[in-house]
Amino acid sequence: MLELSMHILDIIQNSLRAKASRVEVRIREDREKDRLIIEVQDDGQGMPPEIAKRVADPFYTTRPSRVAGLGVPLLKEAAEKCGGHLEVHSREGEGTQILADFQLDHFDRAPLGDMGETLAILITGNPGVNFLYLHQVDGQTYRLDTREMREVLGPVGLEDPSVFAFVREDVRQGLKKIGAATFPKIAEILRGPETR
Amino acid sequence: MKMKELAERLTLELTTPNAPMEAEVKTGYASDLLSDVLANSIEGDLWVTRQTHLNIVAIAVMRDLSGILLVNGSQPDPDTLEKAAEKIVPIFRTPLPTFEIVGRLYQLGISGRR
């Protein structure tokens, strides 16, 4: 996968298959420590410890239609090749947390991708699920919570086409505003630090 | 072979219109891992990749590559094009996958010899 947003989409699809009613995505960028942490937490059915230990194995899947499940293994590989690691924490009946840690400015760190499009697809395609997206860059935070959106929208459901465009643009602009690191630092060499 | 002739013979689409096309291309390198290209490409290589973001221009400049060829019909990001124009790095597109275009480049005498 060429972008982190595609990895995140894949991981959240696992949450949805696990019947999650709330999915929380937290991305933290710590420029001083040069770390990027992606956390996906759901309240789905969770996994017993013996399965949780195996989800990063590319030849293990709980889906009968596939011989291999690649969402978690690919994210693990992406993190490890950038000086990071992946953790899986799960409790049966309570939910699962996937945490991937990257070196923020590693040459091979995939671009963030279009989180606006990714969240718009997830939110409008799964109107019964609550999503929280928090993206922190040092002290600044962008936040999108569909519970709050529902209160504002009233009778208009999250599946409404106008919601797609709203979410996509709000996320894109919000990330721009907080200076989210779309690319690793190598771009700065050409671009200059002020436009990061 | 000159870049211009290479582009014509392989029907490559030039996405950076003002890039010079007179450079002689003798060698190429294919990879989607930026650190790999940084470590193993040589000056003058034509770089074949699926990556489209701004950093590819940085790598091409750092390694003094002759150009970048995007496969699978990939479209370069707008800021990639902007920076490529500024740094005079030609970026081409082809609808073909890496394996196929590299084979055709090889047939035209572009080698991967280091």
C-alpha cells in the first residue's frame, strides 16, 4: 500500500467486520522525538489471546473466504521498515486496539494519503457506526466525532451525500491547518521548512 | 538513446512540458522504496516507480537521475509536478506495469548495469 490512509482503511474494515459500533482513530505526530503513532481502537467483539498473537501473521485470517489476512501484517511491515513497530491489544467481548509506530521522517515512511476521503467513505458507508478521528501535531489537534455531527445534522443521516463532501473537506482543511506531516522530512530539502 | 526518442518509441506521456529531452539515457533503475533508490541508483538512471509524491523529485535531484517514469497510469501529485518543473526533472507516465515497461526499455538498450 502506498499511503497510510489505505492501511488505516483496511484496519478499520477489520473493526467493522468485528461488529464495532465505535471506532476511534488517533494519530499523533511528535516532531521532537521524530515519531508518528497511529492507533485504531474499536469496541468490536475482540479476540482471545491466542488469536490476537497471530493476527500479524500474513497467513492467518479469521475470514473463511480468504486464505490470508493482510491488513495487520502489511501495516506491521510498513512500520518496521520505518524504524517502528506494531502492537495488537485485544479483549474478547470488549474490543481491539492496533497501534503502529513509525519514524516520522524516515525516507520510506509512506505519505499520509487522503484521510479526508478515507473517513468520508467510512462514515457515509457505515452510518450506524460512530467514528472519532483525532490527529495531533505537537500541541495542536484536529478532531472529528460523528456523535457530535449527528447532533448538528438532526434528521439528516450520516449517509447523506452532502456529509461525504463535508467530511472530506473538513478533514483535509483541518489537517492542513495543524500542519500534519503529509510526507516525511525529505520533502523539506526542496520545499523549505516553512511550508511543511 | 536520447530521452526524446525513448519517449516517442515507448509512447511515454511527458507530464512536465518544459523539461529538456536531449539527455542521453543509458541506464535505469526500478523500485518503489525511496531508500533503495537513494542507495542503489546511479547518476543518469531513468527511475521507474509507482510512487507519485513530492519526495520522488527530491530523490531524483539528490541522485542526479535523468528522469522519472510512473507506471500503471499513475498521476503525479500537483505539488510533485510543480517541484519537478522548478528543478527541471522530467516525469513521464505510462499505462503499462513495471515489468512490461522495464522489458521494453531493456529492448531499446537501457540497461540496469551498475
